[in-house]
Amino acid sequence: MHGRTVRTLEQLDGVVWFRSVGQGENSKIILLSSWAEALESCQSVTWKNVCLEAANQYRERLLERNIERYRKWNEIVREVEPYAEELVKKKTKEVVQNNNLPESFIRRVNFNIVGLCMECEYADLYPPGFSAGLAYWYMDGHFPCGWDGDFPEGKLKIF
């Protein structure tokens, strides 16, 4: 695993996730007000499609830049996934217990953090983008959980 990925995971580990859910104001996002609303949004087909589209666009840029490195994608996912999963399990444990959150919540967070790791692994070929943007909100204590509008236009929904 690349050093920049390790450092990113360490930075994420150094903050309390979900400490600011439902709080704050920002005209560039849509702030949700409850776990029920956030879960409905994060489980929506729209959000899943936006996340997949962003990941696909990132992979397309990698393929354009270096096909040999791109071919190592699955190998690298298998390498970073255990570290991402361990961090997600640690950082979501309390909020899952306190709010009786479903397994789908953990899967969505894990997908986001694995995506971030992959953007870090390939940052020398193409700059981190969507997943790094989501990580900003985790670091700020929120849960990025949806999208309003057409991607990439539109607004991110956070709780």
C-alpha cells in the first residue's frame, strides 16, 4: 500500500467521525436532519448510481493514462480493502450501536473509504476526486449520503 494511502487512513483515524451529524450550514450541500433521512438517502438508487458513476469516471481516466497500472486495480483493491474495513468497523461501531444502524450503512461507508484508498493509490496518475471529497465530510464529522440533481452537477447530501 502506498505511503499516501497509509497517511490518509491515519488522518481519518485521528478524528471522530459523525460528531457533527445534522449540524452546520453550507450552501454547496444539502444538510439532512435525521438518521432515518440519511439512511433513506444512502440506500437510494440515485446515490448508489452516483457513487458508481464517479468511480467509473475515475477508472476511465486511469485507463487513458496507464493501462498497465489500471490492470492492477483489482489486486490493489484486495490489498487496501482489509485496512479500509478495519478502520470503518472501528469508526462506525459506536454510532451503529447508539442508533441501531443497519449493515447497509457500514457497507456504504466502506465503499466510500475503499474508493478513497484507490484514489490515493493512483493519485500520481490522476488526482483524487469524488471519494476524497466524501472523505472531507467524514473528517468534518458528517455522513455524506446522497445526491440531488444530475451528476456531476447537483449537490451532495450530508447528515
